[in-house]
Amino acid sequence: MKILLISYDYCKYDGRLRELIKVAKKLGEVTYITRASDGERPLEKSHILYQDRGYSSFILFVCMQVQKLGRQDLIFIDNRKGILPGYLAKKLAGADYVVQDCRELYDMKSAAGIPGKIGCAIERIFTKRSDVVIAANAYRAKIMTKMFRLKREPLNYENIRRLEYASEEKRRQVEAECREFFAEPKFRIISTAGCDMSRTTGKMLEAMKGLGSGYELLLIGESEEEDELIVRETIRRLGLTNVKILPRMDQDHLKYFIQNSQAGMVAYHQRDLNNRYCASGKIFEFLFEGKPVVTSTNPPLKDFCEKYKVGQASDDYEQAVRMLAGQYDRWQNNVERFAGRIHVEQNNKKLAEQIRRLLEEQKR
């Protein structure tokens, strides 16, 4: 089976996208189109990079690539911005099937501005036409069935993913670059949401004031300029010396930083469906490195922490961090037991088998 996977996201930074590519490869011969970040090169011959000139140009780029590639059997759409180019590709390539991954969950009420509402309208029109629809957790699958009037509940594909070093040489290089950063012993908490103030970052900064100098918060990730200014002003106002703002990292550097910290921070607001019923892959990145987590009290995160005892879901971040630090060995043991029971490859294999079965049913 010839498969074309289309994504407007960055393969270099997007863990779910990387895993979806692996899933697609279990189904057939895959060509994948993704957006290029600065200095990124194709991972292999079948990887086509779009040098970003905007979304409308991306649609045209995909159509041109399809004409070069010729007939495809299946179009694999990643995320909402893959829908329009994906369905155009289906027509141009004469594809029989469309598989659509819906990693986000926005409705008209919570959509941001006119572009967001247009995106919701496009999703409502096309999602019910896709042969296989994938959701990022069980909560979302149930909501999507009703929202999009689907005949079948979407497949549940959790964001189970693990960070990997590109090579042993790269690991040594990163260690040599970053070892000194961790020279002073502290209880370090990592958030990979950067300075995103919608992710309850302000509440975490307040907690750092109470926690004091024995603790350190690392805010890693790309941030909106306005959010970063607010965070820096809050740091100044509270007199914090135990918070560091760091840029978005590639997989090698992020893995090293998590390995050398003590806990992960996974937090979302609850003002819309997408965030309230969050489907965090970040939590698995922390757990696979043996690090317990502090999370917000969104239903999926709270249920997860209570079921597996791998972290604290709380509205009081200072108390939650102190609880982890106070019995750190116990929390680490829980995390190691959990991480030993789940497997990225099995998660991918299960999804591929479910997709194959649904496609075979439609042939009959």
C-alpha cells in the first residue's frame, strides 16, 4: 500500500507526528510531507520538507508533490491543517482511503478568532468523511463521536512516546555542553511549555517563591513574546532566583535536561475542551526518564496520577512539589514500575492493526 502522510507540523519537535509516521510505515510504503524548522534536513529519501511560506503555499506545495508522486492508496492526515491539502491530495492521487488524526479538540465556542472558526467548520465537514478517525484519548473520542456525528467512535491513540538520543556520539556531545548547568545540586522541575501563561505558569512561579533556593524551575520551550515579558516581570516582582527561561530544545538536549532534573511539570487550563481534556505526551516523556510529575487537575491528568501513583495532580503546586521531594524514592519506584509496563512500539502496533482491520472491513 502506498501512503502519503501530510502534516503542517515540525517532525523535529513534534513527538506525536514522529510516532504517527512509524504507525504509517507499519501499513505500507510511506512518503511524508512536514514543515521544515530552521536548518532541518529530510530524515530519509521519503521525507519531503516544506520550507515555510505560509499555509496557502503549503496547500499548493502538497498538490505539486502529489502530481510528482502519482497514485497513492491512502492519505494519512495529521492534525487539522492537514485536512484541506489531504483531501485535495486524495482527489489528485486517486487514493481509496483517508486516515485522519485529530490531536486537537476545538469547538466553535472556544475557537480563536475567524481562522479558528473556519478550522472548526472544515473539521466538521471532512472528519465524518474520513475512513478512519483517531483521537488522542478516550475522553476526546467520546466527545468527538457526538460533535462530528460519527458513525463509529474514533480509535484511541494515547500520546505514548519516549525521547531518544540521535546517537551515542550526540549524547556525549550534549553532556559535554550542558554538564556544568547541573553542577549545583537542586530539586529541579522542568516544564516544556515555555512561558505559556495559559498553562498556569503564573501559579507555578508563585509556588517557586515558597519553595526557595533548594528548588529550581526550568521553563523550556518556544514562548510568545508577551508571555515571556509577563514571566520575566513576575520573576522580578517576586524576587525569584530559582527560575530559568530556556529556548525550545531538540530531542537530544531535552532528553539530557529531563534526565538530570528531578520532576516534570504538566499543566493545562480548563477553559475549553482541548485543554480540559488534555492528551499530554509530555507526561510520558518524563515518566520514561524515571521522573515523577506534578500536574494540574484536568480530568485525564488527575485520573492518570491517581490510578498509577506516578505524580501529584493538585491546584497547590508548592505542596505537590514538596510531597514528591519528601518521598522521592517511593515516587521514583512507582514511575519505574509504570514505565516498565508500557511500550511505545506496542502502542504503535496496536493502532496500525486497528487501522488495517477497519480498512479491510470497508473493502467487503
